[in-house]
Amino acid sequence: MALFDHVVTWLRKNPVLLPGVSVLARQVSEARAAAERRLYEAVARATVRADPVLAPTWA
């Protein structure tokens, strides 16, 4: 929720047309999911480098 509030505040302070709440909520959700995927992949790569036996099952 904090990310959503931050986005709304930023959009209101800058000369940007504020999209509808549902559009904004979907975009924030997609951005958060992408960031979580990147974080998971980075941690998985670091884990494999630290100990190849710990390779994730999806690799």
C-alpha cells in the first residue's frame, strides 16, 4: 500500500495525468511482481555460486 500511495503522491506533484485507481493498482502490482522475480533470481544465482548443491529445483 505504501508503494501505491507513493506513486499517487508523485503523480499528483508532477505534470502527469493520474490514471484510474484500478489501472494504477494493476501497474503497481505488476511492478512489484517483477521486482520480486528479479530478487528471487538474484538470490538463487548467489545461492548456486555459494553452494551448487543448493540449486533451485526450477533451474
